[in-house]
Amino acid sequence: MAKLLETIDGPQDIKSFTAEQLNQLADEMRDLITVSVSRTGGHLASNLGVVEMTIALHYVFDFAKDRLLWDVGHQCYAHKILTGRKDKFDQLRQENGLSGFPSPAESPYDAFSVGHAGTAISTALGMALGAQYNNSDEKIVALVGDASIVNGLSFEALNNIGLAKRQMLVVLNDNSMAIDVTQGAVAKFLSGIRLSHTYEDIRKTTSRILEHLPVFGRTMEGALENFKKTLRMAISPSRLFESLNIPYFGPVDGHDIRSLIDLFTAIKELDRPVILHVYTKKGKGFTPADTNPRKYHSTGPFELNGEAGVSVTPGKRSFTEAFGDALASLGARDDKVIAITAAMPDGTGLNKFRKSFPTRYIDVGIAESVAVDVAAGLAKQGFKPFVCIYSTFLQRTVDQIFQEASLQNLPVVFCIDRAGVVGSDGPTHHGMLDIGFMRMLPNIEVLCPADEQDLKLAIEYAAEATCPIAIRYPKEDLAEGGLAAELAVPYHRGKSVFVRHGENARIALVAVGSILAEALKAAKILQEQGIETDVVSARFAKPVDTAIMNLLAQDKTLIIAEDHSVSCGFGSAVLEEAVRAAAASEDAVMQKAIGRTVLLAGPDGFIPAAARHRQLAWIGLTAERMVEAARQIAAGESMSILRHH
């Protein structure tokens, strides 16, 4: 049988396909997604679940002028294949390849770059209002997962959706899974609805919707009333949404392309916002992802061993694994320790803690702000909450960290995974801002461990702290055997660790976190070239160690390397403190040294997807760049060429 996918250059090419051809196309797209993700890594299970729905949406709507808004853009792979990007799909999440998320820079079919949950209904509402003000007729569709519909921002948007006096469709993609099992009362409500339905119920619901939609002169109100009278369900999901005065239709089968096309065709003509509730199967069509969607939510490259199973390529021990083991060990010794996450138990390494201490493990779902405030309440009651969230998602909680942790000076520990550049997930997921927004908040200390031993000691320090603590660490493999024996000393507030003293060194390499590995390499290379350097592991991004100020007072030049934006990062903090110290002491030597300080850090801009080591090279966080800077300093060359970005 000829490959239909080979004939597709854009959505217009599927408009004449029969239902049988569309189902064949769905199978071919699943094969392409599975093979490509096995080679590049990516979000597999969620994308396999939305293939038919994506095909049906593009069959009915014209998203060259209509608008499709994705909630959590990682489920957009089928959309990319249909919108002229299938020939580059083997370069998914690669340098100069396709983003793993919607990207307006790639295609006009992508309205927003989006990697966080909860945003689609709000942005769709804004676009619907814009169309309303412009008197234009484009259709607006938001595709929202059952995990992100419970996000606070989603509910705030639903509360305001009545502002739109025109067409707007919210498709609720319900697969009973986020990354893990969806949490919370709303999730349980939706799950109860799902369990109360048979396939025959769902099939009949589709026909009832089509029968009662307001066509041929029927009013919307009359159609809805007739539709509700025909329902004979133990639990009606319409109660949840219609209490917000939002017309609701469903649930329907998200894998029945023909029925979806009929539904979308009818619903797109409605003159008000409505919700269509669609059931899908996460991981559909690929047995390993179907049976274990959590494992294949986001995966690295793996080996395909036929439909029966796969062999996932094993990785080295990571910071995340080390953190999970250390927190579980702490939890065994201290029953006041509580772990909190926002739908990310796997990604933050909490599975071991969850299994060992289920009553002290809290998953609030995709509601990061709630996680922070719950932690504050627990801290007020004398517990030791560890809030475990990726850096990029913690950005959503700045106000809660300020109001409930910083202002109250409560001992909440923020465990910030994926700090720094993260590789192939790209700009929406880099953690390049956390030092900046954390260090500007009073009372908070920011810790940057460099290896596994250092991380364990940071966690032990945080457990005994009486103020808010942030611990940041990267999506990175650990150095085997650790980086330096000097890191075995316990943490003391605001104290760095000198891991190398160069004889008569005039240059000091000051590294933040895991970048210490590159600094040590650079020091070795420089020594071989006759240039001695000190090497310092900063440990604390806040407060800044006075010993680092003393290096400036000794007329040494600092090369500060951090996996963070140059704006508001640790280097900025050092210079701020140095300027204050120099002004207070009127120390001319220090003032001169401040002027020679070199900052190697991220740009004031967004870093594209690529391998993490490539991203570190782009922003100058390599031994080679440190060697180059030190050699130029030793040769007395102009300092201006040393400043990154």
C-alpha cells in the first residue's frame, strides 16, 4: 500500500481523503512519530494519543487563518507533520532542527511558543476577543489536556470566557494522565465520568450531539436543553462547566476520525464559546507507551525492538537521581520532611520518596503556585517542606515565593531541577533565571552544589535552616567519583570552597555549581601552559562569600562562570558586593580588580535547542573559553574582548 504521508505537503492535501484514508494516515503518522522519537528523544505517549484529533481539526478548520492554541505544546508533533514539516521531523529537538514545541519562527500555523501548562484558554480568549474587535471571522480553537484544565490560570480564563460573544472552541483532551496520574478533586471528578461510561455510551453521545446542535433554525438554548434531556449518565460532566455558564458537549471518542470531523464541522458554526470533551488513549498504537505512558511521556533515545517492547538506552547517574536518593535518606531520618511536587514525581526524582513515605508525599498537579503556598503552610506548622519543581516552572510562582516564603521568612526548601541550559527542550525549558528572581528576594539563600557529595551536604544544610533555601542543580550526569575532595566539608552560610590554590596565582576561576568541572579542566590546561590559577566553587549564589571579595582586594582577576543569564546572576551579585565594598573602603586595588572581572554566562536572549554541551559552548562555559580568557589576562590584553554578550 502506498504511503499517504508521502503525498502530504500541508493540511489542504487531506481535505479530500476518505475516512479510511484518514485512518491509514493516522497509522503512518504514529509510525513516523515513534521512529523519530526513538532516535531523538521527545514526548512520545502524549503525541500518540492526539493523532486522530489533530487530523480531524486540520480537516475541518483552516489554521492558515483560523487559530489553534496548544496547552502544553509538547503534544504538537502530528500538527507539525501535517503543516509542512514532515521532511525535517527526523531533526526533531536537534540543533538547527524542529523545536519539540510550537514555534512561530518555524511556521505560521504555530500561534505561540508554548511549553508550560494552563495558558491556552487565556490566549485563545484573547485572540477571540481580538477577532471580535476586528469583526473578523477566523475560528479559535484551544486544545487543552485534562491535567492543565485544573491549572489556576485555566479556571481564571473559564471564569472570563463569557467576554467572547463569538465562536471559540475549547477541546478538553481527557486521557486521565498528565506526566503522572492527574491529581486533585477535578481530576477525580473527570475520572469518575470516564469510568461510568461504556464505549457504547460514548458512541451514542456523539450522535446525540449531532442530532441536537442548533442547525436548521433551532436556537442554541433549545438545542442544549434537548441535548441534556437525552443524557442518561450516572455522573454528568456538564454540571462542572455549565455552572460556569459554558455550553458543554461530550464525552466523545477522540480516536473516531469520522465522528470528530462531523462534530467539529457542526460545532465550529456555534456563535459562543463551548467545550467539547474528548476521550483519548495516551500512548495509543505503540504497546510500550500504551501500557506505561508515564515512562514514555518524555524519553531520551531508545532502541526499537518491535511492537512488543523496547530497550531504553541506559544513562549515567544524574543530579536528579542523586537528589531523589538523598531526600529519601533524609526522610527516613526525619519525619518532619515532606516532599511536594507539581505533577513531576519522575522528573524531579521523587519516586523513591513517594514509595517509602506515601503520607509525606504531596502532588498538587500542574499548580506550582499552590505547591509553594501549601509548603508555606506546612512550614508554619513546624514541618520541613521540600518543593521540587523544574526551574522553568518555578518561574510561575515568584509572587508566592515572595509573599508566603520570603516575607514570612519560613524554612521552605526549593529544590530547583533543570537549572541552567537543558538541551533539546529549548527556550521554554531553560532554567536561566532562577538565581536572578531568587536572590532579589530577602531572607532567601541560594545554594549551587557542584557534584553528588556537595548536593547531599546542601540538602542536609537546608533541612536545618531557619530561612527559605533554594538549591539549584542541572539536567546533567554526575562526574564519576566527584569533582574535588575539598567539597566534602559541610555547608556554612555564605561560604565558598577553594578547591585549588595556584602558586602565586593572579587569576581565580570562580564556578557556580556543576560548571566547576570545566573550571578544574581549565586550571589544569593553564598550569601546563605556565599560568597558575585559583579555583573556587561558589556554593552560594546568595549570600556572596566575603572570601571572593578578598580575592579582588588581593588584585586578582576573577573569571566567574555560571549556568545562568548574565543579567541578575551570580556574577552580577559579586560585582554589586565588590562595588559596595570598594566604595566603603576606598580600596584602589579592589576598584582596579573589579574593572578586570570577567563574566562568562548566558546572554540577554533565548538559547535555541541543541545538546547541552553545545549550549554551554555557545555561552562560553567551557574549559577552552576559560583558558582563552585567562591567557588574554596573563598577556595583558584588552579586557573588552573578554566580556561575553
